[in-house]
Amino acid sequence: MVVAGLSGCGKSTLCFCLCGAIRHNRDGVLAGEVLLNGKNVRELRAAGLALEVGMVFQDPDTQLFSPTVEDEIAFAPENLCLPPGRIRERVEHVLDLLGIAALREANPYRLSGGEKHLVALAAVLALDPPVLLLDEVMSSLDSAGRKKVAAVLERLRGAGKTIIAVEHDLEAVDFADRLMVMEKGALLRYGRTETLLADRDFMGEKLWHSWN
């Protein structure tokens, strides 16, 4: 599913609520109830949330901290105390899945914006959570990079992953089966992606162009 809407409508805040960030490490008041795979986010500890949901932030610099790409991807599985062989399998799998094996020894801070997003995504995928939250991952990628990530997301969805992606660019939502449009912190409309994109009366030419 893709969450779309004008800047400031609450897309990122929704993701922070879903992943428990507002409760654990971001300012804000979480009212009501957020259920993730039937579990109340409010009742889950940070470590438990990491096994349920992984989020790639809009600014990947906020979540990259290791000296090499390989170390960045291995960090989370290591903290799960997985056997070394299993950690190696996960690292190699996501490097191959995203086509970034050539970056394994690179310093994440010296990569391009698009490459940083791919590394942040790889680090999240190494945890193998059932739910993925992606906050404008496509924004820093070129056309080839977008196609690559869209293909990966299709594969992950086919493998049973739940993917919720925030996107500002409506041209980048083709991979999603559902589209949720927000306005001023509230749900404006939800439905099949192709149906909503074809409804120009709803989208409006002015709104459409303001997203692109």
C-alpha cells in the first residue's frame, strides 16, 4: 500500500505511530490504539517492535551509523544473537537482493542519497520483519533505481510481506495494489491504486501536479 498526500498531511507521523517510534524515541502523544499484526504497539518493547516492523526513514542519515555497509546490515542480526553463519547468509542475501554488493566495504556516509536509502532498506530487510514502512524511499533514486526497488517490493509482497510506502511522487506508486490519500492528518480516501489514479475528479489537476 502507498500513503500519499500533500507535504505536512501526516504521512510520516502515521508511520512513526505504526512502528512505535512516537512512544519510544520521538516526541508526541499517541492516543487511541494501534494494532500491528493483532498486537498493541503501545504494549510492545522496542526490541519486540523491531521483529514486527522495520522502517526506512525519509532521511537515511538518521539511521546509518556503522563504518561500512556490510557492518550496517549485520548490526541488527548480530543484536538478535543469531549464529555467525546465519548473519552472513542474511547479509549476502540482502546485498544481492538490492544489487549493492559492490558497496559492501563503502562508508555509508560517503554514498549518494539513493545509495543511502538502499543501504537503510537492506539493514531493515536483514531483520526480516513481516511489516515494512518506507518513508519516501524512492525520492533519491534515479529511474533505474526506482525500477529496481519496485521489483524488490513486488517480490517481498509476493513472499507475504506487508509493505506500507509513503510516496510524494504519484509516478512512483505503480508497485502498490492499494492507495491511501491523507489530508490534514486524516484519511481522505482509500482504494485500489489504479482506480484512484484514474479518478481525475477526485485527484484534481491542481492536486495531481502539486504532488509531482
